[in-house]
Amino acid sequence: MKVEDNKIYHYIENGNLQIEKIIADYSNYINTIIRNSYINLSSEDTEEVVLDVFLTIWKNQEKLDISKSMSAYISGITKNLVKYKYRQYKGNQSIEEYDEKIVDTSNIEIVISQNERQNVISSELDKMKAEDREVFIEYYYDEKSIKDISKIFNMSESKVKSKLFRTRKRLGKALKKRGYGANEQ
């Protein structure tokens, strides 16, 4: 059985969550998610994120839906922690705000759908020209203004807008092809 297919109940023994087994099965998976993110973390930050994922699972074990996939929870928590770590550098979020967001795993289908959509977007971005990809990342992931991006890439603001429009259009087609409508979360 692949790790991605494991349901949470596979990690429950005598009513106890087997965190050691989860650590053994998912450490590499978490590291892969971190490496595939567009945020470069130091090795210390990467290690901290990995440990925080397991700590979050442990602290919220009573909220886990045991019939759901462990990899979906792990993936969602990891991506949120990577984003949180990035925002820490920017200084715009407190740990309390983060804790409120991470423990709400009541609707895992939405989390899974969002993760699948993000994978489609990441895959499509990887196929693009480096400059188009970087402009998109600067705007949507790094939250830089069009004016700032035009300075970074030494191009006009209208050219930045044009690149963003074409990239959104391309991503929209890729998402539609994979069965995701424009109104989905």
C-alpha cells in the first residue's frame, strides 16, 4: 500500500495514534512537499516545519476523521506551515492566527481539492518560461505589486499585466481540462 493511500485508521492502535509510524512513513513525503514549494527554506526551517507537522497532528488527533487519507492532512498542514514560515519572515501573522486556521480540518474534501488544484497549477507553472513563472510567483505568492514587479524585471507595467493575464488564462485552461470550474475554491 502506498503512503498516499493510507487512511488515518491505519495509524490507530488500541485507540492510540501511532506517531512514530506516521513519522517513519511521512518524513520523506513532507520533505518532498517542502522542496516542491516555491519558498526556499533553510535546512533548520525545513526541519522545524517537519517537526511542527507531526506536532500539529499529535495535538489535533481527536479532531482527525479516521476514514480520511493521512497524506491529505499531512500535505495541507505542511503547505500551511511553509506559508506560515514565509510570512514569519515578512512579519504579518501571529502564531495564534495560524493555529486557528490549521486545526480546522472538518472538511477534508475541500483541502484535498485545493491541494489537487495547487498541484495542477504547480505543474503548469513548471512548464512555462522562467520569466513568466517568476512574474506570476512574485505577484500571487510573494504579493508584490505590479509596479514593484516591473522594476524587478525591468519591464513596463503593461507588460507585467499582460504576462499575468496570459498566465492566468493558461492556468484556467489547465484547471478546466482537469475538471475544475472557475467558481471552485
